[in-house]
Amino acid sequence: MKKKRLVTVWLIVGFFLLFAGLSFAASWGKQAIAATKESLVVLKISHSLPGTSKGLKVLISKKVKELIEQRSGGRLKVEIHPGAELYKDPDGLVATARGTIFSQVVSSDALATWEKGIEILSMYGMFDNREHVTRFVADENGGQEIFRRLEKKGLVVSLYQSGTWMLWTKNKVTSIDDVNGLKVRTTKSKMEAASMKALGCIVYPLPVSELYSAAQTGLVDGAVTQPLSIASRKLEEVLHFALQKPAFNINSAGMAVSKVVLNSLPSDLKKLVLQSINEATDYTNDQAAKVDKYYAEKLKASGVTFVTLLPAEAAKFKKRFKKVHEAFVKENPKALKGLLEVAEKLEQTK
């Protein structure tokens, strides 16, 4: 009788444990499913352009979003915040370095506040064409050195070349003498102002929104910018000539990504994200070159004359620019000297 009771007790205990185990498994399963759903990582990209803009910051952001979400199988979501709705460039770079956001898409000038070496990319007359910039960026002691310095400060940067900056004028320029005393609109860039002054120009730092009226009224005779900027503001109506060669600058911009956020991702997702950014950068480079060519052809068709200087005259421009390069390197030898040597070496071996 006692044995029967003991068996009955053990059966009851067994059923209880089985029921409790099934309940726990079901509960754990629900938690695991919830955790899986909650494991979706949101990557926030910030930039200053309106979301409807056709600018390259918009283009690269959308391409990165497309590639990451397509390849991550629902594990990653990318949110794009245009129009500086999250951050303007300086604050956005701080937020990126801290890991508050995934990325701020910025100009190279904005990155120069974090790393002086990147000023090499803003120097007028330093790079002849896109290929020259591409070789510099890929060089271990050139662009890769700049990237290593930025990464130490929490920013993983991928650069693309946006527009080719030329001198646009009211009157035709065929020699360096033609720019002596020329009144030229500039940005607030110290590098740009020094370069134009080296040519003998008088500089007027003005917002680009005021350029049309300034040229129309005679306040300025010219400006340095890219074909897209001229065409989008109808500046060909007041600036009829473009100095095509020598190119003053191949403008660079880039996607600054948070090292903190990258390192928080599983290794497979980190690899996927970096690969997507690299592919988006290559895509943006290709599109930028097409945009440059398209708007240059459009401006030619509208009556703008594109001028290529004779080699002897082009060399005079580059000689003046080189003095500016040397002055800036003297101010920041540690940041710029080695980079200048790499850029010059690559120009000689093109």
C-alpha cells in the first residue's frame, strides 16, 4: 500500500515538473522571439541637404541605406535625417564620434576641423583630375594615412570626389595677367582666399545665394565653383566663361561613420556595413563624374565658353598655387608635409 502511494506521489511530481518545464519553455520561447524582434539595429545617417535635393550627400545616403537593408536580412534598418534635422556638420561629427548616431555626411572642409591633414584635398592646383585624387586617396601614405588619423578620433571616413571646381568669369581669361585685380567671390575658406590672393585677385567672401546679384551689379567679376552650382543657380547668365584647365580643385566630401557603432555590431554585420559603404562611395564617385560632364555640356550648349590655357600659362597658375601650399605646410608641417610629398610624387608619376 505504501509503495502504491509512493508511486502515485512520484507520478504527480513528474507531471508537475513536466508541466512546469513546458510552461518555462513556452515562456522562454516567447522571450526569445521578442528578443529577436528587438534585436533590429537602427543606423541613423544625418546630413545638411534637403531630402528632395539631387546632391551627392542625398545620393550616397540613399545608396548606403539600400545596400545595407537589402543585405542584412532585416537585422539592420537605416534612417536618413536630411536638412540638418538632427545635427549640423560640426555637432553631427561629435555625435558620430560618440556613437550617438551612425553617420554624418560632410564636406572635407568640415572634416578639417578634426584632422588638418585633410586640408591637402582643398588646396587649389594640387590635383589635376579625379584620377589624381583617387590615386592619392588609395595611397598608404596619402589618403589612407588621413583615414587612420581620423579613426583614432572615432571617425571611420569614406571619401568621394564631388565636383570639379573651376574659375567662372564675366570676361575671357587666357593668361595669369587677366586675373590680376579680378574681384572674385569666395567662401570663408582660408585656403581659398589665400589661393586667389596669390593670383592677384581681390576676394569677397559672400554666401552663394548672393553671387548672382553680386555678379550682375559688378561687385564681383567671377567665382570658383563647379558646373552643377552654376547651372542650378542660372549663373551662366552673368558668368560667361569657365577656366577648364588648370582645374582649381577636385572637391571632396565623405561619409563619416562612428567607430563606436561599428564595433558594437556583430562581425558579419560590421563587414557587411563597411562593404556597403565602400560600394556606395564608388557608385557616388561614378555618378559625380557623370553629373560634372552633363552640366558642363549643358552650360556649353547655353553659350558658356570653356577655356583651356596654354601649358606655359597653366604652369604660372600652378606655380602661384604652390607657394600657398608651402605656406600652409609650414604652418602645419606635422599634419601636411608628408601628404604634400605624396600628392606631388603621384602627379609626377601619372
